[in-house]
Amino acid sequence: MKQRIITAADGYRELDEWLRNIANGKILLVCDESIRFFSRLNRHLAEIAASGIDFVYFSDFKPNPLYESVVWGVDLFIREKCSGIMAVGGGSAIDVAKCIKLYNNMDASKNYLDQEIVPNDIPFLVMPTTAGTGSEATRYAVIYYDGKKQSVTHESCIPQTVLMDSSVLKTLPLYQKKSTMLDALCHAIEAYWSVNSTEESRRYSAQAIGQITANMEGYLTNEDSSNEAMLMAANTAGKAINIAQTTAGHAMCYKITGLFGVSHGHAAALCDRILFPWTIGNIDKCIDPRGGDYLRGVLREIGIAMGGDSGESGARIFADIFDGLGLDIPMATQEQFELLKSSVNPVRLKNYPIRIDDDEIDMLYHKILR
């Protein structure tokens, strides 16, 4: 499916066109709390509602959304006889909306997670409000059932239409801007060296890395053009991980967020700033069937995309970016190091091109944290 990207230009003209094509003009609007800060969007939604488009608001979910929240959303969509779904928010809002779309025509008397997904053609538009997760471009969603993370995967949950409105980035706290930018950068880098990468995914990765590094300064100072570019970079990095998936950096970062309360992108960058040079230094342990010379070339390409001339210079640039953002490096106890080592998702490690064992994971965590 080719995803259509629209913008907020000309007073949301393209959004209006999309809304007019919804059968009965009734939209389930899945949104998180951030929507109240977007005065321009809210004014326009009020104007649209006055013209006859009916919005049914759904925000009964939290970060790390629960399966039950998705069930409530599906019930609301059906009860209100909605014909389309629009999501406004970060990764959690988009993931909830994805699952509502996926589960909409399935058997509500059974657990949706146990059923085979039946694709549907419900019109689905998302408006990301951070430039980081790239969730709007992927076939993945994450929800929690009985306290356990559930990864929901299906091509039909990828939104057909994405609305890019850079004005929403202006209200983000600076820490969140830094963290989400790093998340997108880590997506692009990890997808680049992933054993699942393809020529297409590597092209997306290189494009995203170039967009992020070129627009970083303007994005952090809220320049309109750089905000627009960063939204597109996150989307492009999302396309890369949709094909190649994330690797060791993401496998190792989730427990850091849980233990130390740092945001996801911050935690991913903590890991990748150490994994990047470690990967370069351990090519002899390459498990990518394309071989060590191939991986060496990929790492060089990443370095060039970062603005360097080699993999080593790319790793230094990445470390300099992290250091320049002034983000904290948490201090861990020995007990926490043990918890971290046992938390790593082996599936994501399989995507990483270097063979890695438990002792090396422990050693890397001791380099990642203080």
C-alpha cells in the first residue's frame, strides 16, 4: 500500500477533502491529552463539526495502552455507527487506533488477540504529534494484556493517510523533542544494519539519517521548516523499521525506561551510542548471511549518512550528538544490572548483525550506564 501524505496547508484543505469522502460523515477521533494544546487544529475541527461532520471522541487510554481500552474503542465505533477513524497523538494514540481498526469486524465475544485478523477497508487517517515513533508508517502496534506486552502486527493497520502538521511540534517540551528525535535516529540506524534490511529499507534509513542530522538544530529551536522535515524524517525512519525492524538497541532499552524513568528515545540512544562502535569492532562475529564485508560497507554507509566518511566517524558523530543534548546517563546498582541482562528480548537480538551472548550484554550495560 502506498501511503498518502497530506499537510495542513491552505487551512487543512486536504483533511477536509478526506473527511468529505467518509460515507456518513461520522468519525471516531482517537486522541490523547495533547490535543487540547493544538488551538489551530481544534478551531478547525469545530468548524468542520458545525458543517455536519460528526466527531466521536475517544481518549480512554493511557501510555502503554491496555487491551481493554481497545475493546472500549471498538465498542464505541460500532455503537456510534462510525465510518472512519482519525488518530491525533503520539505512539499510544496511534497504536490504539490501529487496533480498533484491525478488530472492528472481528468476533467481539472472543479475545481479539486469539483471533486471525480479518482486513477491512475502514478509512484511517493519523496525525502524529511527535517526530519520533514513526508508528504512522508501520504495521506494528503495542498493547498490554494481563500486564504483558502484546505486539500486534498486520499490514492492514498501516494508515492509508497521514496528516503532517508541524505546528503541533511547537508546544512539545524540549526533553520530549530531543528524545523523540533520537528515537527516529535510532530507528534509522538499527534498520540500516539489521539482518532484515533490503535495498529499499536502507534507502529509507539513509534518507532519514540525512534529514535528522541536517535539521536537528532548527528543530530544537522550533523553526517551521525543520519541524516539517523532522516529521517526514520520523515517517521515513518508520518505513525503514517496517521492513527491517529494530535490533539490539531497542531490545536493550525497554528495561532502562522502566527502571530509571527516562523516555524511550533517550534510552534507545543510550544503548546505540555504545552499540555503534561495538558493532564496528566485532565484525568478525557477523551473523548476517551477506557477510562481514557487506556489514563493513553498511556501517560505512551509515557513517557517510551521518556526515562522516567511515563507520568510525559515524559512531563518533552519534556520540557527539547524544553528548551535545545534555541528557542524563543513569547510575545502576548491581541488582539493576542483573535485571537488565535478563530483560533482553531475544527476537530483537536475532535482527542484530553481531552474535552476542549474556556476558557481552552485561558488559555492554556497564558501558551504557554509570
